Amino acid sequence: MAEQRDLVAKTRLIQETGWRNALIELFTKWEVLLGIIFVLMVVFFSNLSPYFLDYFNLMNATFQFSEKAIMALPMIFIIMCGDIDISIASIIALCAYAVGTASAAGVGTPGLIAIGLAVGAAAGLVNGLLITGFNMPAIAVTLATQSIYRGIAQAALEERAMTKYPAEFGFFGQEFIPGTMIPFELVLYIGLAVIMGFVLHKTSYGRRLYAIGSSPEAARFSGIKVKKIRITNYMLMGLFSGIAGVLLTSRILSARSNIATSWDLEVITLVVLGGVSINGGKGTMWGVVIASFLVGYLKFGMGLLKLSGTIMTIVIGTLLIIAVLLPRLLDGYKNTRKMRRQQAEAALQSAKA
Amino acid sequence: MGEIQMKNTRDGNFLQRVSKVLLARREASLVILLAVILVPIVVRSPQFLSFTNIDRIINDISILSIVAIGEFFVILSNGIDLSVGSIIAFSGMASGMLNEAYPQVPVFFLLLLGTGLGAVMGAVNGALVAYGKIPPIITTLGTMSVYRGLTFVLSKGTWVTAHEMTPNFIGFPRQSFLGISALIWMALIVIVVTYYFSRFTRSGREIYAIGGNATAAKFVGVNEKRIRFMVFVISGTLFGFAGSLWTARYASAVNEMATGFEMQAVAACVLGGVNFAGGAGAIPGVVLGALFLGVLNNALPVVYLSTFYQTLVQGMIVLLALVINTMVDQRKTRKLLEQRRAR
């Protein structure tokens, strides 16, 4: 009798799992989960504050996170390959110093942008060459260059701030696209995300990134120029940090040696929260874009609720850890379900026989 | 392998032999390097080697040595701890605030509080790394900001200043015993105990094994999770202890204290020849690395560089040491391969 009941339960488990599996598969997909959390967050904050769901406020809030989101794009490539870069906040300081000094010397806006991007790309290239050339661990090298890049700005600027800029330089970080209420920074971010998403998902370069992340050895043996790609990644990272540096300088119109401290934490958090696996080889552009808006509006909402920056720092740090822990738990859950089903199927087969 | 090295040192003339022995030991080459940079400094300012200045340098590096030893154990296990500064800040703030609120609590308990809190924070790091399987860099990058944030929450954004603390607490690091200050004694005790632990105990050797080759270590029965958890508890404990000492020595507890100190701790380790890939390095090297940094920081004003250059110079030295470590390592591997081929 008991045996029969057990058999019935097992049959039901298998029947149910057909559509239930599909649903669970969908809802344990990282991007879908992020989307759901995003909607819940919007509902939560719009209930608590009348100012949250305001078109102008929502657009204005993007100023606070567009620069970090831009830097998250090449960071996807780097983390995808199992690397890391914690010197990016210092690259911003270096770029801001270069832009500020050039501006004080009378360089015009196009020249300032060129200098910012060039300095950033050069700093990134140095990282890449050091890491691949000497075969040194990325974390150690970028920890050292973190000090060097910010150290240069510190040694040159000391306590001073560079605050002289051409009038039109402020456009990039402060203004909206003429005739609309959409910030230029946001448009730039979306545009860059589309380009980088295309590279990641539709080009052979992107496929190679996944291959390197899954197994660098196998990638190398299959003829992928791993070193070249890693160097390119670091240069892109530097270039995009340069873009962010120009935008930030343009937004606050001041270059100090201590700007953008701890941005590396936030950028890495965006990427990891977006579902890019720190062990390499996994992740999508969609996930990171959703994560950038999620974190950006989370901070905006917390600001509306008058929570202090300290609380936000704690939340971001916790978020980073949860974002790594959760997928692992989800995978475990999926695996146990799969195993249970296989066991049930096997038991059913043997019972029939 | 030991035999092969012995044979090598017997080759060549006397000078070559001496240089080989010296270069083989990182500690020896560091001492030589230290002497080399000391020469121009002393020529420029003879007071640099005065008793008071040396005393000041050694006092300065006492805390750094304790912290660097904590970082050493983590790097040895092929990890990294970036939450150094935040753990120091939280522990230092907690002991400072306890001292302000209850001046009658003896100094010993203030140190105990800081150390205990550090151990707890280290245990959280360790649990996330060992049992949550989160890479150390991500874990400690996250807890770095969490612990720093909690420091602000604890202090509500205020400071503990010198006259809010008891003279007992802020005076004890300078109290001297047998002509040596209490702070230096503390560092010496930590150095001796951790040296013994890393050289002569089973757990200490197991850290080397895990860092060198985790898979092989697991096959000979080393409990990997336990070791990974343990190194973070050790480092947290030492950071917490250093936090209490920090508050006492600098006679203030500020929210931003020890920001970026992870860089100095890592710098001391890398200078001391600790391999970032794990499994190689020793306490004496780390202590010498800390001494090197201390001399350097102290010498900057002597060579007319403002303290604003400190970050830059440190970064460059770490990079240089990294390159040297890697090249020495690669040469060793190449030599081993050649020897194997020759046989």
C-alpha cells in the first residue's frame, strides 16, 4: 500500500515537472530574476516616496550612475576572462588630473577629450602589458598601479583642485540632449552598451572571451591569442575609464586627486550582480545593463528616503557578496531538482519492470 | 632539490658563491638593498641613524608588521584580504569608544575587545571564502565597504579624540620595558609566535601546502576548507589587535583611519618575497619588508619629496618587487626543468 502511494507520488512528480520545470527554468534565469527585483524595487520606492516615479527625477538620477555603468561594460570583458582590474578609480583620477592641467594650459574642449581618452587607454595598456608580459597576477599588478596612478595625481595636485574649464566642456557631464529631457551621459551609456553588447554576443571576439573564461588553456591550444585579447581588454578598460573620467570632470568641473575613490568596488559589483561569473566564461550584456539601473535607482530611492551614504556603502558591499552567493545556491537547487527527477524516473522504470 | 642547491653553491670562486647564497635568500638581498638606499640618505642627513630616529621608525613599523603578518597568511594560502583597513578602523573605533564610555575598563580588555572583534570579522570573511566559495578578492572587496560602513554606524560619524580617552590607554604603547616600548614588545611577541606557528606546527605547514598546490594538499589529507577559514581568522585577529594599538598609538579613533592600509600590508609581503601565487614566503621576509617601507616613508622628507609622493613611491616599489619576484620564480622553474632534462 505504502509502496503504491510512493509510486503515485513519483509519477506525479515527473508529470508535474514538465511545465513546472519550464517555469522554474525561466524564473531562475538571472536576468529575469534581476528584472523582477527591479520591478519590485520600483513598486516599493514609489509607494514610499511620491518623488520616485517622476520622469524628470528618474532622468536626473542617471547622472549619478552613468559613468560607473560605462566602466562596467569593459569590466565584463575582463571578468569574463577571469581577470580583474582594481586600478580603474585611480585611472579616473589620473585622467581628471591630465584634463584639468591641459585645460589650465588653455587646451580646447576637443583636445581635452582626446587627452582624457588617451591617458586612460595608455594606463590600461600598461596594466595589460605588465600582467601578460611578466605573467603576473592581475590583482597584484592593478593593486600596485592603483597606487601609482593615483599617486601621480596626488604628487602633482597635492591638495589643490583644477577648476578652470572651457564653457562648452560642461556639456558632456551636465546637459541634456537638446529639446529633450534625456541626459547626454545616458545616451552615451546606452550607445556604448549596444556596441559592447554586439561585440560580446555577435562577434568572434566575444566568443573568444567566453572560450578564454571557460578554460584559458583550452582556448590557447585552439589557437586563440589569449595574451592579445587580455591586453585589448585592459586597454578598453582604460579607454572607458578615460571616458568616465572626462564625463566626471565635466560634471563636477573640478579635478582633485581623491575623486572617484572606491568606484572600483561599485563597478565590479555591477558586473557581478549582472550575472557575470567571477570564475569566468558566463554572463550577458543584458544582465549588467539591468543591474546598473537596479543599483542606480536603488541608491536614488534610498537617497529619497534620506538614508545616509554609509548605509548605501554597506548595502552595495552586501549586494556584491549576495550576488556571488545566490547563483551558486540557485544552481544547487536546480541540480537537486534534476537529481530528484532522475531518481524518480529510475525508480518508476524499475517498478514497471 | 636541497642537494642540487648545495652543489651549486660549491661551484665558482668565493665571490660567486657568496653572491649565490645571498641572492638565494630574499631576507639577505633585502638587507643589502636596505643598506644601499641608506647610504645616500645618511650622507645627506646623518641624524637619520640617530637613536631617536631609529626608535621612531621601529615604533612606526610595529603596527605595520603585525598587519603585514596577517596579510601574509592570507596571501600564503593563495588569497588576498582587502578589508585590512576597515577591520582596523572598526576594532580601533570600538576600543576607543569603550575607553571613552567606561574609563575604568583596563587596557588589557580594550585590546581584547579589538582583537575579538577582528577575529569575528575575519571569521565572516573566512566563512564566505571557505564555505560560501566566494573568491577572496570579491569577499573582501565587499566586506571592506561593509566593515567601513559599520564603523560609521558605530561611531555615528563622530571621532574619539585624545582627551576623551584615558592616559592609561593612549600612554601604554610608549611605556618602556627593558628599554623597549610596549608597542615594539607586542610586535615582537606576534612575530615570534607566528614564526613558530608557520614553521613548526602542523596547521602552519598545511597553509603552505594549500597555497602551493591545493589539489595535491587535499589528496594527502589536508582539510582545505578549514585552512582557508583559519587564515582569515588569523588575519582578522591580527588586524583587530593592530586596530586597538592604532587607536592607542595615534591617540584618536577616526572613521577614515587606516584607509588604503591594505596596500602597505601587501607591499610589505611582496617586498618580503611572498609569492602571490601562494605557498612561498616567510615571516622574517615580511618583517624586513615592513622595515624597508618604514625606512622609505621616513626618508622621503630627507630627500626633499613631500609626503604626497608616498603613494606613488610605494606603488612603484611594489611593482618592482613583483617583477623581481616573478623573474626569480621563472628562473628557478627554468633551472629545475633544465636539471630534470640533464638527468
